[in-house]
Amino acid sequence: MLLLVLAYLGGVLTILSPCILPVLPFVFARSDRPFLRSGLPLLIGMALMFAVVASLAAVSSQWVAQANQIGRWIALVVMAVFALALLWPALADRLLSPFQRLGARLSASADAASDAGRGGVGTSLLIGIATGLLWAPCAGPILGLILTGAALQGASVGTSGLLLAYALGAATSLALAIWIGGRVFAALKRRLGVGEWVRRGLGIAALLAVVAIAMGWDTGVLTRLSTVSTAKLEQGLLDVLPAQEPVAGAAMMRAAASTPGQPLPVEGTLPPLAGATGWLNSPPLDAQALRGKVVLVDFWTYSCINCLRAMPYVREWAERYRDHGLVVIGVHAPEFAFERNLANVQRAVKDLKVTYPVAIDNDFAIWRGFNNKYWPAHYFIDAQGRIRAHHFGEGNYAQSEQIIRQLLREAGNTLPGDDAPVAMTLDGVARQADMGNLKSPETYLGHARAENFASPGGQRQDQPADYAVPATLQHNQWALAGRWTVGNEDARQETGGGRIAFRFHARDLHLVLAPGEDGKPVRFRVRIDGHAPGPAAGGDVSADGDGVVDENRLYQLIRQSGDVQERTFEIEFLDPGVRAYAFTFG
């Protein structure tokens, strides 16, 4: 809603710019004529011109921005040009002069028709179209920023709403000019300087935005700056809407679908998939091309333990029913900044043996299209493109498979002879959580979402500081020791020898870690209750407790066998630069 208001105000404020002066005489010339036959057609013509220009720009830029990372750089360059046009109106005049010349010719034709006594609704409509073109130097940069932003975000109903809001804002300004007539002209002249400052301010802000987005492609900077904070902000906005409450945190949210065998309801239609910033294992897919197929959409991100535990089932479904009409689409929507890096996702897809299509949803366009909130989330779509069931979080795999089979039968597909659910032997991070002993929650180390931090003095945000572990940690408390910088989504060790301690109760303990900006491996040593983990060592740790952080991913550090009880975990990093993001348990 806020973006819609800003787009509307952007359209309204366009009239305060000096470059609007050539347009106003056309508007004032019709202020004394009947509104329905003159003013209204003029406004409709201008809105139509905006719609045509916006549609052409959206169609031409969408494929560029989504083609690959190079395409996104092209979109950023275009965005920077528009920002410079806001700062220097002469540049806007030069860029958009073809539109102005066309608008002037149309305007001359309309004037000739009026002089010949043929003026009417059609003439006013033509003048409105000409006005939309003559408005180009003023509307172009602001509208261009909206369009290039749309290209980066992906086409959506929200994008169309922004364009419509901008057009309505501009039309409101014109309607006001028509209503008040020449009386507003003098007032506008006195305020043109203010409008120019507004344009320059927007230009500076847009240039800063281009620099910020451009920096996001460097993995080192991505791990230092939380470019996913916008996703968290969007999530916060979604959370204020009525919805089911999570039972154990967002990542563990479950929403049971209808009982298999019973008629499945229609929950909606498959949203567009055009917002993906890239595709792996497949060319881009769209809803129309998927008609006739049963589709499973799996929202995941590669450092999410809940996603990793669900993935073996998704892989098996994709393989088992691939030749029977099922298409599995993994939608990779990043939680942490480093998960936006395409090379990191490509490596994870290869390591996890994912062979089905994966949409890279770095801008959360597909996520928003489904109004999704959770990792993992499964949506079941029938052959007619209708969403028939969904499941959030882990578990209920047999039920989910039966839903797949039910939808395949509805579509007239043959099924494998064995209708028993997939039997899985799981190990490593894929082993299902021990829910009976899971008494520690997912815990983030960055200050934006940190809880239960126990180091004396609390966290010092975004600045290097010395921390210490208290003598005693209570259940689910954690602490830092050594010199760390706590950022929005991570804690970065500044010198070697830093430690993290956590008092937990769970069978498994995982920690999302990344090496330093230079990519050099960081050695670490794990202790549990002060001793080497021995048989309780996780998959990324030796029995002596030694390990290395050499990738941006989730590391399994503790896996207990036998009785599970409350323990104190501690990890010491022997080299500087490591980044720690979140603890998860199982």
C-alpha cells in the first residue's frame, strides 16, 4: 500500500516540474469546455498513452532483466540513466525527444481539426494522447524508475498497480489544472523550484539504490550487508494479515491439506512464474505451458534444515512420477544474503542431487504470487492449473504423496504399480528431527532477530566489540566470546580465537556459517560440555571436534545417539573472518 501511495504522489508531483510548462497550455485551453466532452477524453487519452508506453517498456525489459545476471546489470544501467535524467532535465529532453516530436505533431493535427470545426470527443482524446507524449520529459524518469524496478522485481499485479497509481496521480494533477484553469498557472510558477528539488532528491535516491543493488552481486558484500532485509520487511507486512499461527516458528509451520481420497478443494490458480531471476535444470516455465501436467511447487532455500530434511522426499516424488505426468518445480527463495548468489545455489543444487527445474526467486516475486510465508512449503496444482492442496513445513509425506497420486488419477494418468508411500532411509542432515527431544528453537545471531543473547552488556549493533560468555548459561541462552561485529543477520568474528556457546536440548545441532570475505577456509573446534564430541560429532565435525568452514551453508555439528539431555555446546574459530547466521536443531 505504501508503494502505491508513493507512486501516486510521484504522478501528482510531476506537475511541479519546469518541464511541464509546454503541456499546460493544452490543458488550460480546454478548461472552459464541458468536462465530459473535453476534459475527460483528454485525461483518458493521456492515461492510454501511459499504458501503451508502460506496456512496451515492460515487455521489452522483462526478458532482459530475467535472462541472467548480465540482464539484471543492463536493467541497473537503464535505471541509472533514468536517475541521471531526474538530476539533469536536459538529459531527459534528449532521451525522450522522439516522444515529444510525435506529441507535437499529434497536437498540431488536433488543433487543425478544432480550427476546421471538427473538434469534439475524438479531438480531445487525441490531445490527451499528445499530452501524454509531451509529458515524457517529466514523466519519463520517474515512470522509468518504476518500470526498471518492475523489470528487476518481475511482472506482477503489484507492478501493474504501481503503474496505474502513477498514471492516476498524473491524471489528478491534470484534472486539477482543468478545474482551476489559469488560476493555478501562476501558483505553479512560484513552486517550480520546489518541484525541481523533489526531482533531484529522487534522482540522488535512485542512484544510491542502483549502487546498493549493484554491490549486492559480490558474494563478500552480500554476506556483510543484509540485502534480504526487504524480504523480512515484506514478511512483517504479511504477518499483520489474518493467518494461521505457527506452531514452532515459521520454518516449521504446517497446514494440513484435505484428507487423501476425499475431494480436494480449489484454493486458487497457479500464479505466474515470470518473476524468477533465473532457472536451473530447465528453460523458464510458465503456467500456460504446464497445463495438462500435475505440478508440485516446493519453496526452499539451501541453508534451511527443514527444507533439507524434506528434500529427499521431493526428489523421490520427482523421479517416481516424472513419467506419469508430474512436474516438480523447486522455487529457491533466499533467507540469507549469500543465498542470493547464483553460484552458491548452483553448487547446492549439484550437491543435493536436484535434477528437477529450479526457479531462482531472489526478488520473492513467485513467493508473493503464492502469498507464501514458509520454508519449506509445498503447493499441489492439478492439470487444469488449479491449486488443490498445500502443506507447510516437514512431515506428512505419505499424505502428500497420496495427494500427488490423486491429482494424477484425476488427470487420467497411469500410476506406478506400487501405491505404497516412498520408503526412505535418511542420514546426515536429511534425517528427520527427533521431535520428542526438540526443546530448542531456531535462533538467529544477527541483531535483527536475535533472542536469548546472554553475553554481558548485550549486543552492540554493527560495530566491533569484545564479548564474553557468562559463567552460567540458562536453557536456550547463547553468548559470544572474543571480538565480533554483530550485523543485521550475522555475527562476524574479527580476530581468531572467537567462540560461540549455546545451552541446548535437542538430538542435533546445526549452525549456518560462511567463510570470510576473502573466501579462505576457517578452522574450528567443537566442544560439548567441555569435551570433544566423540560419537556425538555431527557430519561436518571429526570425533575430536575439528572442522573447517569452507562454504556458505548449514553445518551439522552435533548428532547425539541414545539419551538426549540438556547440554552446553561451544565452538571456537581458530582463524578470523567467519560469519555465523543461525542455529537450528533436530
